[in-house]
Amino acid sequence: MMSSLLNAMLSQSGTGQSLTVREVSKFTAPEIRQTMAALVHANHMDLADALSAAGLSLYPDSEDILAISALLAEMKQDWNTAEQLLNQLITLQGEKTTSTTWLHLIRVLRCQCEPGRALLTAKQALSAYPEDTLLHDEYSSLQELVSEHMPVAASTQLH
């Protein structure tokens, strides 16, 4: 069943127009998140991107909007935006940040060729989730990568 927001987005795009932020403001953050996911699934990336921008302006502190917008940025390989959104999400969630969110940030930093920052982030994430095997794997992999590509003095500062 198509949501009313998704229906409106697709109808407007057919006419070459897009919904205004005011029109989108009639919907909740979870409705916007669900519609963005449906748009991505239907390969309407431009519409998902426009809805992300509207959602972020309407609900800048919504975990739903930040998370889906970060995922959308990752799909588009817009690493700077993904990093910014994930950092906002981590700040918002504080101690409740999930290990999955940490993994996404670590991988975004890797994609930006920032192994040192990724290693520090993995270390921080492991302090919150010491038993998480995926975080341990990332940390170990990053330790190897950093030690191979950085001078000994610099790599010992990261341990």
C-alpha cells in the first residue's frame, strides 16, 4: 500500500514539480523515513534526496531522518555528508549510539582514506561495545592498515 507522502512525491515528480517543505511538514519523521526507503527501493534517488533535505530541515534532531539520510549519502558515496550526519546522530544518541551506527562511521572514514581517524573511532566504539565482534574485526584490520602505512612513532600514538 502506497503512503500518501509517497503518492504525493511521485505525482508531483510526474509534473516536473516537487513538494514544498510546507507540504512535507504535514508528515512525521517516521513517515518521511519510510517514504525515503520506498523511494530508494523504487530507484527514485533524486526524490529520496529531495525528501531527505526537507526532512533534515524539518526534523534536524530526528534519529529517523539522520539515520536514513546518512544511509542515502553512503549509497551516493557522498562520504563527507555521511560523516556529518552520522556524527550528528552519535551526538544526539550519546551513550545509546548503536554499534551499527559506529560501524557505519568507521566505514565512512575508511572510504575517505582516513584509517587513523577510523581506528580512533573504532577504539571509541569498542569502549561502548567491548564484546562486538564486527567492531573488533574493524579495529584489528585498521591496526594492521595503520601500522603498515604510518611511521612507527605515529602508529604507537593510536594504540
